[in-house]
Amino acid sequence: MEDSSTTNGEDWISRLPDSLICHILSFLSPKEAVGTSILSKRWENLWTSVPSLYFCDTFTTDCGNYMNKVNCFIDYVNWVLAHRDGFAIEKCNLSCYTLHASAHLYSWTCAVIACMVQELTIKSELFRVGQLPWCLLTCKTLVVLKIHGRFVLNFPTSICLPRLKFLYLNSIIYGDDASMQKLFSSCPVLEDLVIKRHDWDGVGIMNISVPSLKRLSIFSLSLRSIGNYEYKVVINTPNLEYLEIDDYMYEEYSVNSSPSLVEACIQGTCVFGLLDGISQVKLLALSGDAMQSLHNIVPILPTFHNLTHLKLGINDNVGWELLPNILQSSPNLKVLNFKEGLVKPFNKGTFQFSWNPPRCVPCCLLLHLKTIEIHNFLGTRDEVKLVKYLLRHAKVLVLMTIYWYDLVMDSESQTTMVKMKADISKSPRGSNTCQLIFHHLMY
């Protein structure tokens, strides 16, 4: 069979320009790319110009010659970075899972920064606290920066990240409130920020003031409060389009309302300052825990004039007694999605449904609501009661889709389900064009 790399005896790969060959080599691992240096004199140093580098020390402690493999990995990374000869790096991933390799992340980061890297990922799974160099926070070429690990950020006198657009920080130790605020304010074109906080990281007041920011995600799942610190979240992002918050610790929020906000997803604690700050959102998702925390706010809810799509989770303790208030506060709602159902499937007997029809029909039902989705439907009496209310009063409803939680049923249960579907299907509808569809979800 004729070699695919040759045509009529001619080596067409050798005719490709160096830049294209380096691009091809970037799809190989660094070790494979280095291996091409033995092909010919021309290929001897081409690997040094590969724009993307990925280093990861995934060794198991029970493998043979464990320490020898770790040391070989360290020597290999040192050798590759030493032979870059100043060639720029577009992407670099430094992932270390061993103590010995993680100790070199400081020097490796300096070497990569010297190569004018544009996208850098630094990851360490060790619980031991490490340090990163000052030059990381003064790199003028970085566009994407991802740091995952218990690193203490050494803040220089002046931080300068003029091109940084995406910043991901997981488990970082900042030291104090001012350091975190200084970092974010030194990114003039930052568009996407992801913050995952764990344990104690030195910050009480989290101040995020970034005019250019478009997407913000905050996760504080395992964050612990210590001492008598003031705990508060300040968000000043006038151009924000997407916001995701999963937080169970902070109880005070100050959010600059942004008319450009399109979507928000709130889990954990949901306080008035947060809801009021995102009141111009168009798509909103509230988890079951967020729904429970709303009890501390009701009956005072902000009005969501721009809200058209709403997804609601469920909580065992509260049921749907807040639904009328939420619907009244969403006068222009078009799509309502009960993403987790109306009753938790395995808490059918203990769930507090608490649904009482409001005295006045919410405006959105009369004028705007066109689509309703209900997942994990069990067919309890209160579920049916709520479904019938929505069908009766949603005057412009086009489609209601019910996803039935279909466990293995005996013949009697199946008969009951069929009768219940028929009962719901015959109930009065406020909209002559409303279509009712049932789907079965098999578990």
C-alpha cells in the first residue's frame, strides 16, 4: 500500500510550512511532539514552536517506580520549557497531583509567562498551600487564566492584566477583602468571572466591581465563616448578562441592577438585596433552597417587569404557598417551568404542598403566560388541583406539558393514572388554543 504521506514518491508533508506543521503538532501531547524531532534535521527543533502545551502528572502511588516517574516528569517539563527559545505559547495547562511536581509550579509558571502565554491553566489537587509568582498578575498577554488549588496569590504593588477576558478561581486564598477587590478592578476588559470559594480564604466582604463583566458565577458551597467579620457581597457590574450564585453563607447582598441582565440562576440563600438587584432579569431559575429562603422576604418581593421565563425548584418544607406571590411579581411571564416537579417523588407522603389559590388571578396568567412545563408529576390531589387552576385561568396558554414520573406500576395504579389524565384533560381551560401533552419518564 502506498504511504498516504507521499504522492508518486513525493513527501508532501515536507512541503508544508513550519507554521502549519506546528499547528498539527499542537494536537499531540508534548511528549509525542518532542518525539518528532528524530524524523529529520528540519524536524529537530520544530516541536519548540508548538503553540499548545499540556502537562499532567497523573501517576498512581501503587505503580512501579513511582518516584522515578515523578522525577522523570519534572525533568521533562523543565527540559521542554528550557528549549522554547522564546517562542510564544498560546495555551498551556500545568496540572499537578503530586507533592513533588507541585513544588515546581512556581518556576514553571514564571517560564510560561516569559513565553507570552495567552491561555494558562494551573491546577493542584493538594491540600497543602502553595504560592504563585507576582509575574502572573502583571502578564500583559494573558487572555484566559484558570487557577485551581490552595494557592496564596502574591499581590504585587501594581496588578496589570490588560487583556484578560476569562478568569476562573477555585479554592484561592486572597488574604483580605482589599486584595480580591484589587485583583478584579485590575482587569479592565474582563468579561467572564468564575469564583469557587472553599473553607476560609481571607475575604469577608466580596466586592466585584467590573464594568466590562458579562458573565459572573459565584459558588460558596463549603465556605466557612470565622470570627466577627462582616460578611457581604457587593456586585457592581452594569453590563452583566448572566449571573449564577450558589451560596449558603452570605445573607447580605448589594447588587447594581443591570438592564442588560438576561439570565440568572440562584441556589442556596436568596435575600431581598439579591432579588432586587436582578429584578430586570429576563430568565430566572430558583432552586428549592432558594424558594425556602424566600419565606424570609415575602410578602415583599420586587417586581420583575422583564421576566419572561421562570424555572422553579421545590423544597420539602414550603410547598407552593409562595407561588401566587411569585406570579404576581412577574406580570409579563411567558414560560413557567417546574423543573423538579411539584412534589419530590420519594417524599410524596411528607411533602408540604400548601397551595391555596390567590384571591386575584395574577396578571401574567390573564395576559402573557403561553407555556407551562411540569416535570416528575405524581398525580397527587394537590398537584391536580394546581394544574386545573393554571389551565382554567391561563387565558392565552398555548401548551402545557406534563412529564409523568412513571415508576413501575401495577395494573391498579395504571388504571388510576389513566383516569387522572382523563380528569385533567376534561377540566375547563381558559384558552381555546391550549394543547395538553403528557409524557412518561421511565426510571
